[in-house]
Amino acid sequence: MTHPDHDGVNDRPAIAAAGLSKRVPLAQGTLTILDGVDLAIATGETVALVGASGSGKSTLLALLAGLDVPSSGHVELDGRSLDRLDEDARAALRAGRVGFVFQSFQLLAPLTALENVMLPLDLAGQRDAAARATAMLQRVGLGERLDHYPKQLSGGEQQRVAMARAFVVEPVILFADEPTGNLDTVTGEAIADLLFEMNTRSGTTLLLVTHDERLAARCGRQIRLDAGRVVG
């Protein structure tokens, strides 16, 4: 499945930023986390956002996804200017077009694996949520774990649930923030294989934040941050 944009043309960037900055006031002055970032990511592209810890990678991801607002600059997500949208409108845009996979899995402990994957579909009013969530969990190899709670699952299994939840909404754009960061090497490689396989099959635009150079090398392009600026 591919995801052309609304008028059927794929030449518009899926994600674009211009002059993007994030500054935080401190008692002793101002901390600049991001400083004038410009970037464009094409529809269907796989891009790794790399850099040392503290370089601003996760902050940039949050701004590009509309989870946070910049101090200055502009972001376009799936052709929509985020600075023209309020918090509710940004959330609605994400709900319909964007998936997330986080380092810490972000599963809801009181919900089973099936209920966690059903959640975004339920919130969107999809009547076939259970069937779609079941099929997606089977696709990630957890067909026997539908009724298990997060605490009953290994780290790798929890991340598989998180990926099923991200892909079940058929996102146009997927943001992945250190998706293998909490996993051992072997499990992390298996999760990475699954992530790229699912992403390729779905034709999703992928922005992957990672400090793992081997994982980054699997993307079509790398954007390197250093002290809040794009350096390569």
C-alpha cells in the first residue's frame, strides 16, 4: 500500500521545517536546544536522525510531529502547517495520519495487547477495531498473546505490540524514537528487521531517531544534529 497525498501527487514533502528553533528560559539565561533547523523529507523516504545524546534529536522529532511547539520557525506535516493548528487540531491530524514507536513502548498497563492496539482505532470510531488489531498482532508474531498485559510480555514483545499499534492506523508518516534503545542486541535487530519490513510493505514515510549507527545506515538518508544544528 502506498500513501499518495490528497491530490494524488507525491512531490510534496511529507515533513518540512524552516528556521526551526527551540529555546528554554533558565534562571541563568536561555538554553537553545534547536537553532534554525531546515529540512525536508519526501513522501515514502526513510530518514535517520542521528547525533550525540543532547544534540536535540528527540526535541526535533517532537516539534516535527506537533507534540511540542517551536520558539520560532515553521513545520509542515503531511502538507499542513502546524503553526496554524491548535493543540486539538494537531492531535486530530496525528490521529489520522501519524504513527509512533517509542523507546519506552508507551503501552497502557491496564490494557491487554489487543486492547492497546485497538485503542487508536476505537478513538477514531472504527467499528472493526478488534478484527484489525487482531490481524496486526498476528502480523507481528503475537497472535498467541492477544490477552496478555504489558507486564506479562518481554521487552521485545512489548515493542511488537507498540509497532502493531502504530501501523494499525495505516499511517502516512511514522516517527520512531530509539525503537531498539531498551532492547538487547539480538532482540533489537529482530525489531529493526520487523520495523523496516512493515514500513516497506506499507509505503510509510519513516523518521527514525537513533544513536545506533548500524540502524541509521539502514535508512535511505541520515540527518546529523550537533548542538541543535543540522551538520550533515
